[in-house]
Amino acid sequence: MTETDFMNRSKFTKIIEQKVKELNLSYIEAVVETCEMTSIDPQDVKKFISPLIKEKIEVEARKLNYLPKQNELIFE
């Protein structure tokens, strides 16, 4: 059995958060590295990504211009 046989959303989230904190990786890098470590195809990782991690990846992707910018409300 491989490590992915026991992988779930909670465990995957903990691994990602740990890598971001300890190795100072971005969330995108942490997901890719975790996929390599656990032999999960990056295209199949969607079921393991929690809404919180998804949101953080989306923010990083927007900063890197991988996603289109959204309109922002400016409060003065």
C-alpha cells in the first residue's frame, strides 16, 4: 500500500501547512512537492485540497498573474 491509500483532505492539509511553515514554500510549491512525495498526480489532487488551501492558492496565483485580476472594492 502506498501513502495515498491513507490520504484524506485533513492529512493533506496538515502536510501542506507544515511545508509552508517549516520550509518557507508557497502553497503552490508545497502542493507540488507533496504530490511528488506521495505519488499523487497533480491533476488528481483536487479532492484533497481544502477550501482554505484552495483560497490561499488562488491568492498566490492572482499575485503571480496566473489568474485574471478581479475588481476590488476600495473602502475609504
